[in-house]
Amino acid sequence: MPSTCKSIGSKPLRSLDAFDKLFERAFAPRETPIVTPLMIPEDLKRPMAPEPPFTPLYSPLHSPGPTPQEVSLDPLWEEVRQAKERELAASPSKVKSLGMAISPETSAPTGKKVAKRRSSVSFRESPDGRTVAATFDIPGVKKQDMHVSYRTNRLIVSWRMGRVTEKREGDVLVRDREERRYSHTIPLPEGTKFDEVRAARDGRHLILTYPNSRCVRVGSRRGSQECCREEQSSTRVE
């Protein structure tokens, strides 16, 4: 049988230029694809992934402290304000009207009227004006609780008043004694002697008689006779 063989030259031969073009196309930079009418530009953009949350570094050796955003300055300003108020309250007021102002607490009426205590001493001149009688109204004071002291130019009258209250606390009787001391000074005219002062008691009253300070002692031409002349101021009209 006759043998058949294929000749090598039957296949088409390609030139090297065709291979060079293939390599240039393969390694050439790719261009941006042209958007066709069927493609939307938004479809070409991929959605960005969300940013991961911030996690601060943690060290077991150090306890986590407050961040600067968590620290509040309100307590610090409150301390500064209170210190300033105390400083202003302690310093005197620079404005006279503010210093003389009365606070509402002190100006508000209390509702209770304080009874005005009547004076315990009264004075009365004698008809001739030579002496003055001082009457002390001291009820409930015993004789041993009052005392009259004579000085060169004054009299000092002192007395004390006591009050005893009892109250029972369980099986114990508690007795409380309250004692108050009073004194009154009466000026005497110059040259007053001890014998010229008289003291007498009439029930609840203590009466002291002494020379009148508005009288001046003058010596007469004839001897040692004394008289009392009341000092008077007069204006002469010409």
C-alpha cells in the first residue's frame, strides 16, 4: 500500500511580528473601560467599608483613668465661687449704702414686743432747793442685800436680787439659784461731807438725801454762816 505522509509545509506559518503584537497587547497598561449607555457610573463605585471603632490600649499595670472629655470642671468652679463668697462676706463693704443695709432676717419683726423696764430710781428736790432725795424702788430686796458706799465725790448704791427655782429629775430634786447684781452711781457736789448724806428705808423703797449739786456754798462777811445759792444763767439785754 502506498504510504501517506503529511508535509510540514502544509500548515500556515506566522511571522514574528504577530507574536510581538500579542506581547505588546498583553503587557500594555489597561485603559479605563468605556461606560456604555447600559452601565451606570454609580455601579462602578464600591461602597466603602465602615471605620472600625476606636479601642484604647489597655495595660493591666495601670487602671484606666478618665478621658479628658469625662473630666468636668463644675466642682472646681463651685469651690472657687464659695471661696470668693466667704472672702467678700468677711471684708467690709466698700459702699456705705450696702454697709448700712439691714438684712431681711434682722429687719423682720419677731412678733414679741420687749417690755421697757421702768427706771428703779427717781429724784426730787426739796422745796428750798438745798437737797435732793433719790428714791430707789427695789422690792423683794432684803436689808443685808443692799449697800451704800460713800466716796469723796459720789455715792455708789448696789443691791442684789436672787431667785431660786426647783425641779425634779427622776428621784433627784434640782435647785437652781439665779442671782443678779445692780449698781447705781450718784455724783456729789464738791466738798460734800459724810454727815450730809442720809439713808432711810421705807418698805420697798430706799431713800437717799444729799446736797444739791446746783447749789454753791458761799461764806458770808459776818462769819461762817452758809447759804445755798442756785446757779442761774441770765442774758442781759441792752
